[in-house]
Amino acid sequence: MIHVICWGIVIIFPLCFIEHSGNWNQDIGHILRMLGIQVLFMLPFYLNYSLLIPHVLFKNKVKSFYAFNVLIVILSLGLMLLWQYGCYLLFPNTFYEHWRHHPPKWPMYFQFFITSVLFIGLSAAIRMSQRWIKSDEARREAEKSRAEAELKNLRNQLNPHFLLNTLNNIYALIAFDTDKAQRVVEELSRLLRHVLYEDQEDYVPLHKEVDFMKNYIELMRIRVTDDVTIDADFDISSDDTVLIAPLIFISLIENAFKHGISPSQPSYISIRMSEVDGDIACDIRNSNFPKKQNDKSGSGIGLEQVKKRLELIYAGRYSWEKGISPDGKEYSSKIIIYHDTALCHR
């Protein structure tokens, strides 16, 4: 359809400027002569568009491409002269005097040559644009496949990482409080249900993810002592339909419990989460007790996974501020996932 419309404009537009002589036979002759010249420009365009560019130029046969086009232009010029002579034969009274007194001259040949070259260049530009678009689509598809494979690999790593930390907690409880250990196992079963079923989806409703985090926090409350203050505030409605990638924030909460609790000193963990107009904010602060060199619990991949998942899923749509306070006593981590990309750069 685009070709039909464009060529219709190319062919018909010049005919609008033909002066009417009042002689119907003469006007028809001029229209046919002009129409034939315009149609002849289709020859170099489509020979290049369909054959030379995809099968010669794109295969790096540049010299052959130029040689073929020289022949095509010469052929087109010969056909133009043949067409004009044919119009003379069909309308001798119309063209005889014009042909006898004004035969084709070099300026007309040069004009035809330049116009033919322009149409060859146009066909090359269109073909190369199409090739670039296809290459870009293929590149995007390859990046998407790679990102999905990497994301799947990260999620497969995340679940064992989370489970290992929780089992360590249960192991510690069994030694001094079997009743609490049983309650933890019950809480763990709820968490695993979420991991096994909800985590298989690319996105889950925010309220389900919040329920998962609440269960995890309650599980951790059972283990910690009274010297630990846990303050969790989720400003999320129970029917919030905003979607989010699963298990994005759980590693931050795990990190807070791992490095924010001391067995001999008062400790605190503060978790704030809210959603406003699709923007999701998670702010976690905890007392800072870095893991000692001889502590081999965990593999330290949790926060690195969070960063990779954010880049894969929310690239350009999130901000993450984290660090230790100047006095070294508090660690904070705040992630905001923006519904609108422009808001991320405001």
C-alpha cells in the first residue's frame, strides 16, 4: 500500500503541471510521454530494491553493484528515448515538429541520470533501514532471551539461598526450644507455598508479596530475643492490585536480620513499605553489626541478586539508596520502584 501511494504521487504529481493546449490529441500525447518517463524510474528502483541491494550490495559486492547500476541507468535512458520515439509514431502531428526542432539534448540526459541515481539511493536507503530495523529487533529479542535466562537462573539461585537461611534458623531453635521450632516449621511451610507457586510467575499482586514478607518477619520474631526491636509498617491495602516481581525485597529483610542483630547488645530493625499511584517504596533500617570474618553463614549473594534483578526487570525505573551511617551504627537501604519512568529522574 505504501508503494502504491508513493508511486501514485511520483507519477501523477508532474502531470498536474502540464499546460493544456486545447487540442485533445496533443494533450493526450504529452501526458503519455510524461507518464512513460515517470514510470521508467520504477525500473532502477525495483531492480535495486528486489535484487541488487539484498543479493549484491548486502553481500559486499560493491563493484558489481555499481557496474550493474551503470547498465541499468543506460538501459533506462535507452527505454526513455524509445518511449518518446514511440509516442512520435503514435501521435506524429503532435511530436513531429517538437522532435525535429528540439531533439533530446545532454541536459535532459543528465537530468534523467540524476533522477535515476536518486531513486537508486532511495531504494538503498529503504532497504538498509529495513535491514537495520530487523537487526535491531533481532538484537532486542536476543537481549530479551538472555535477560529471561539470566533472570530464571537468578531466581533458581534465590530460592535455595532463602531456604538455607531459614533452615539455619530452625536448626538454632531446635537446640533450646522445640515448641518454637515447630511453629517456625509451620511458618516455613506457608513461606514455601508462596515460593513454590507465586514465585513461578513473572509478577505477583503486591498484597500477596507483602503477606509473604509479614510471614517471614513473624518467623524471625520467634527466634530473636526481647532485646531486639522489630518495627514493621506496611502501608499496603489487602486488595492492592499493583503487580511486582516476586522476592525482590526479601533479601533486604534477610540482610537486616543477618547484620542488624547482636546477641549481646540491644538491636533494632525498622521496615517501612508503601505504595502510592503505582510507586512502591521499601525503606529498611537496622542497627549495624557486620558479620565477622569467621562467620561463614550465607554466601553473600542476596544483595547482588537484588541489584541484578532490578536491572533486568526495572531498568531505568528504580532508585536504590543504601549505606552505613557516618557513625557506623546504622545501615539503611531504600528502594523505590517507579510506575512512570520519567519520575525516576525527577
